[in-house]
Amino acid sequence: MRNLKNKYYFWKQNKRYKKFRNCNLPYPFFDKKRDTFEWVYYDGYRQNGYDIQTSLYEALGNVSKSGVIYHYEAVMYGQKNSEEKEAKYQMMESHCHSFDEVIERVYRYPETFHIPDNYLEEYSKQELRCLKKIQSYLKVIGLPDDKESSDIIVLNEKWQEINDKKRKSIKDYYFLLGYSKRWKKLIEKENMKRYANEKVLLYSSYCPLYCEKKEIAEAYLNGQKDYILQRKYSFNNETQVGKKYMLVNSNSEYCGTLEVISEEFIPFKELKAEMVNYKMAGYKTFLDYKKYLYDDYREDGKMFDEEFTEDSLLIYLRVKVLERF
């Protein structure tokens, strides 16, 4: 039966991709019937003759025999070496061959994913920042590492026990035939629970507030800094009172949430030294800080074709801390 299914599968595949028989480089193919996009090329050395990938990186990597490697570690189920008699959940080292795969591992092991220091050079600074921010967010929403439940473990142990029997009963064969369906049903049930997260709904309306310095994020959280300063644009007339922010520190980590409790519109020329903490922003004098703000707001205004002058309005928002992560 299995051989018949395999033959039918390859027959359908050859029928679908036969027009690419002369393409030995990845061809961009969108299949309307299946609503899927793939990169396809013919490779006579493969069993079915075709290499089919959703990623151009994978397709061209296969053609040119090229690729990358990313090492990481996390608490996973397995054996570190042949001396360990039984598999167990423990910190183990592994690797991926694309950044997409690394993201998938962070998603799977948000609590324990870690890149050992001796492998940091395999990642760019941008990739490390991205991974840290994603992992930080997943921790904030409380997503646990993906582990097999006791129900799955029991089911798998029973399968192993029955499969190892030299003589099987009709009941045993019935169990083996239904194992795959039961396993998939359990996995789907557990995944539905894991991927339904109320905190994601809560934080989806929050705006990120990036702090270039660690000290600034800490100042927000300990109450030393209780304001946000913004430029007022003509097209933005909605009140920000009640708006919520997620603080992101200089280490690309989510560290807390803020809520706007009041707003005030101030002409730039009326901004006073006592209203801002310019030293925390890295400036020795208030005049230096104000000149930086003026140049920055004027440059940003070019994007929206709006001038900035001494009379232009600033939005002075007062905030309070809601959470500290």
C-alpha cells in the first residue's frame, strides 16, 4: 500500500513539474491550484528528478553547493553522547543552515535558546539584535519551550513497546494503524493551546518605544524620566492620552510598558531646561540638546514636506509605568 502511495505521489509530482524538465536553474513557479509559490529545477540525480524549495536561498544553495551554518543551544530532548543510556530534556548544542531556521528554533525554545560565545561570529550584529528582540518578546508573553506532553510521551512509549514485539496481536496492529492519527490529533490540540496567547492581543495595540541608552530605559522604569517629547505634525490630531508603549532598551530587549496620562502642546521656543533631562540624553548643556532637537525635527519634517521653526509645536507627554518585565 505504501509503495503504491509513493508511486502515485511521484506520478502527480512529475505531471505538475514536467514543464520544468529543461530548467536546471531554479524557476519561480506559482501553483494556482495549490496556492503555493516554489522554486523548481530539474536534477537528474534526485529520485523524483526535481528540486522543489520555497526558499531561493535553499534552491540556489543546492545548485551551487553553498550554505551557511548557525550554531545554538537549548533545552532539547535527546542524548548528548552514546554514554547516555536514555534520552532526556537537557541543554544540548545543535545548528541550522538558514536564518529562517534559527528564528524557528527561537520560536520553539524561547525560554532556553542561547548562542554560545564561541559561535557569535557566525551571526551578524543585525541578526543578533533581531533574535534578542524576538526572544525577549516571546518571554514577555510567557510562551514556554515546546515540550512533549505526558500524553504524547505515553503514546510514543506504547508505540515503541508494541512495535518492538516479535509477535503482535490484532489489537496491536489496530493500535499501530491508528497511532499516526492519534499522534497528530494530540499535537494539534497542544499546538492550538500553545499558539493562543492573550498577551499577544493585549500588546498588539502598544507602540514600541526604543531607548538608545540603557540608562534611559531604566529611568523610565524607576520614575526618573516620566515624559516623551515629540514633534507635532499637522496631520496628527488624535489625542495620545491612554496610548500605551512597550519599552525596548539598547540591548533590544522588551523591559516594560508605559501609558500616556496627559499631553501638552508647547511651541519649541518655550521648551525649558527643567522640562527635560538633557544630560541623560548625552548633552552637557540644554542649548546643545535643543539645537540637536531642532536639527532632528527639521530633518524629519522634510519627509512629510513640513517646515520646522521656533514656533512649531512639540507634544509633551506625561507617562506612568504599567509593567516592568
